[in-house]
Amino acid sequence: DREDKELMEKAIRIIAENISNNEFTPQELASSLQISIRNLYRKFEQLNLSPPKNFIKEQRINFAAKLLVTSLTIEEIMYRSGFMNRSHFYKEFIKRMEMAPKDYRLHHKK
């Protein structure tokens, strides 16, 4: 319904505003949305979404993917999308995009 759609748009906007903050948590998302952490998890489950922690990570990876078609270095992209650990970034990126950041960049360069 419209209420859910608005909540998700707001959640995505809040995550985007905090994308480079590697310490941004589902608790902070819940408090920004003015709902309890329990309700946040419940809402995500009702909407058949990944749990908030994974959802935030997905948003970070999608953001990184968008940046990969720019001329930023992969390291800059990693930090800008809130990852501090290179191997964790690569693992999560490959898990979601089915290719390494470098391959993604080659594949999607215009």
C-alpha cells in the first residue's frame, strides 16, 4: 500500500544519506524512521525484503555499482559506499553482482 511505499522510499533515502558511514546500523535506520527496531524487521519481512542489515548492504553494493562506471578508483568507491575492508567489499559485491568490481567496471563501461 501507499504507506509501505512511502516508508521504503524514506528508508532508501536515509540509507543513501548515510551510505559512506560504515557504522550506520538497522537501529539507526529504525530511529530515523521513528519506529522500533522490532517493527523495522517485521515491516521488512511483511514486504518480503531482506532483513534490514542485508538491505542496507544491498543499497551499498548498488551504490558502488553505479560508481564503478565513473573514473573513481575501486578503493575510493569502496570507502564511499561504506566498506572499510577490501576483502569484505569484494565478497559482498561478487555475491550480489556475480562478478568482481573490476569485471563489473569493464562490463559496464560505456
